[in-house]
Amino acid sequence: GSLCERMARSVGRSGSEASGLASSVVYATDSVLEYEEAPEYTSLDVTAATSESEIEFRVRYKREGAEGTGPVVGIERLLGCQRGDGVPIDLIRRVMERVEFGQNDGVEFCALTMTLPEKV
């Protein structure tokens, strides 16, 4: 969380915006590997990229034997389930301007994108 917040600050987001961005990444990763509904998820990784106008955090959820075969449990569905104090995907969408789900080479991902402030 704090690394994401520092990254957000470095590209011009500050205060509650940086904190909200970091919280969104935490909601997309926190305890996902422990969800009872998805025992086949074995690891995840997070990458970040920026362009002139956006910052994107991409979370990749790896599954046992994920060579494009077998059923996909669905990270979007899992993040849509009530957890503790809210529904992770709802909390993420309050902050991030774009949230996309997909699959690449048998690995599911969630891309969280926020527009960067204009340079003055």
C-alpha cells in the first residue's frame, strides 16, 4: 500500500487521492489468495506503468496449471463479493477511473487506471 501511495505522489497525486489509489490496489490484492471460493489461485503480482496522462496498476492472478485450460473462477466475480467492510470492486471503482478485467496467456488480470493531473 505505501509503495503504491509513494508512486502516486511521485506522478502528481497527493493526499487523499494517493491514499485512495493505494487502497484500491490493496483491495485488489488483499487476501485474494485465501478466498475459499478460489483455492486454485497460487500467487499474484502487481506492476505499475505511467504515460503522459495515466497511471495504471495491473494485478495478475496466477492459478495452478493456468496454461489457458480449465475453468476461470473469475477475479471480477470474487472482488464483487462482500468482504469485511464492503465489496472490494465497489471500493476500487469509487477511486479509479477505469477498471478492466481480462486474461492473458491463461493468467487473469485486473487493470486499475487513473488519469494524471495536467502539468502546468
